[in-house]
Amino acid sequence: MFFGAGNLIFPPFLGMESGWEWPLGLACFVFVDVVISCIGIVAINQAGGSILSIEGVLGKRPALVLNTAAILCTGVLIASPRTAATTYEMSVAPLLGDWIGLLPFSLLFFAVVLLLALRPTRIVDIVGKVLTPVLVAGIAIMVIAGIVSPLGPVMAPETATVVADGISAGYQTMDILAVVGFAIIVQESVRAAGYADGKSQLAVTARASLVACVLLALVYGGLTYLGATAATVVPHDVNQATLITLITEQLMGRVGLVVLGIVVGFACLTTAVGLCGATAAYLERITGRRLSYRAALIGVVVIALAICNLGLTAIIDLAAPILSVICPPFMITVVLMLFRRRIRSTWTFKGAALAAVAASLVLTVHDVTGLFSFVEAAPLFAYGFSWLPPALAGALAGAILGRKFDPRRITAAA
């Protein structure tokens, strides 16, 4: 689930920028994307494994705001248009050149998405389940080829902010925003496998999460290494998708490029169908069916189509500040959920999430505009985690206030 076709474009670019510091960049990327997400799956399953898990610790309204922000990012503003733009960059442009532009392609892409999401079919699920293993196998072959015969020497880093770049790339995958949905799927699968009691379900989930961490770290590590070895053989002004296509062509030839393009194209299409459909269903639910699924889906597709035509680079640039504000409260919330049995009040979670949002907003404004230069003196600023001390302070303040005004312990069912 965590390894979407769109996610494979980030590690190689991180590797190219990080040079011989690519293991450090990789560690930061894996921590933010994989480790925190797997912790989230365990924590949410421990809390009941439902859409109400976040609501149970944050309260109804804060959870609604956070969940809606996550859904809009994954389904409308970033992930859906990015899957279409990635498909164009990896599956269409390298094979057809200028024969078809982004606008006509995106019109066709989202027309198919709309049709498939309006008439759900098992074909989408089947194709998605088949293509992901094929994609992983293809990447494994490519990584082995790149290790046996490197594209070039690993050079000095092109950036002085390897840690921050690794964290930012981890945000871009947006897996942490989808962790509640992933946790529900995992728990349903564990129950279907015959594990009935909560203790055995949690143990299986924890073991599966650990295995997922290791395997994903290996896959992402291979891709990051390929990017680090490509610095001397590819132009440095390429975007993330173009870089992976150039690496593929160098290592596996034209045939490999065609196969990768086809697999990524269909995988991104099935991802877009799932994202748009889930977003429309969520909007229908929170509006009490005043907004129908069909109307919501059409609106989602139209907005995603418009954003897609900004181009992949612009979408990634647009996503960076948005995700820098939204991801931290999710991260601190799911980590604190591991200790929910020891936390007396929802105020602890609320304080941590609110402080994380406020600190991240100030930091993002600084990154974009240069204002609030005082944040550069904050602890962990150089590592991209300067929102963490305020979040922990917010959790402490919430715990103190909660002990005074809301001493009720969070219930196990929350």
C-alpha cells in the first residue's frame, strides 16, 4: 500500500541531490514516510482501527478538520493531479514525445478516471494488485543492474540541506495522511486471516509493519543509490519523473523504458480512480448526502484536471508548503497514540496537534517568504524538525490543562 507508483520518483532525485550523503537523506526519507506510517498503523489498530480512531483522541471537530485536509490533499489538490502528471512524464512523453500534450492527455486520463469511479469494477482492484508486484520486481532488477554496473561515480552533495530534503521528500509521498485508511485495511485483512482477539491482531500488525519497514527501506534505498550514481550522466535540470525514466533507459534500454511506462501508467490510473472515488465518498458522507457522490466526483475530477495542467514540477512545488503544515500534526498525533493508555485526556493530543500546526505554519511562512527569521535559532531547525519542541510543549500544556478541566481518561473504544 505504501509503495505507490507515484512515490518512486522521489528517492532517485533525493539521491542525485545528496551525492555521497545519500544514506543520510534516505534515512530521513524512510523515517518520515515509512517508519512513522507503520507506527501509525500499529497505534491506530491499537485504538480500534477505525475512521473514529483520530476522532477519539482529538475530538470530533479537530479530527474533522485534520481528516478533511488530508482527504483534499490526497484526492484533489496534490496526489490525484500528480498521478496524472507523473503518468504523462513517465508513460507518454518518453514514448510519444510531443505527439500529445499534457492538456489532451489529462482530459483523456480524467475522463477514464471519472467513468471507472462512477461505475466501480473489480478490474481496477485486480489490475492494481497485479501491477504493484510487477513494478517492484522491475525496480529490483533495475537496482541490481545499477549495483553491478553503476551509472557513474557518486559525487559530492549538491545541497547543504540533505536532512531537510529527505524529510520534505518523505512528506511528498503523503503516506502519513493516508495512514487511517491503511490501518483499517490492515485490520480487516488480519481479521479475515483468522486472528480474532485484539492482542493477536496487534502482534500480527506489528510484525507485518516491521517487515514492511525493512522491505520498503530496501526498495527506496536502491532507488536512492541509483539517483546518487546518475549525477554525472543525466542533466541536473530534469524533474523527478524524467530522472527515473533516464535512469531506466540507461540501465534497461528502450524495452525497459516501455515496460516501465506501461506499468506505471496503469498503476497511476488505478490509484487516481481510488483517490477520486474515496474523496467523493468522503465528501458525500460529511455533507450528510446533501452533496451526492456523482456531483462530488465530478467536482473532484475537474479540480484535479485543472491542477494537473500546472505540470509535475509545479505540483510538487505547490505541495511542499502545504504538506509541511499538514503532516506534522498527523505525525505527532499517531506517535502519541502509541501511549494513549497512559494519556488521561484528549487535551494532550489537541495541544500537541495545535502547537504542531502553529509552529509548522510559521516555519513554512519563513521558508516561502523569509519572514520570521527568529525560527532559524529554534532547536532542530537545521534538521527540519523544529516544529517538534513546540508540539511536545503543546502536549505538556494540554496534559496539565486536561488534568484540571477534563480529567476523564480516554476510553478504549475511542
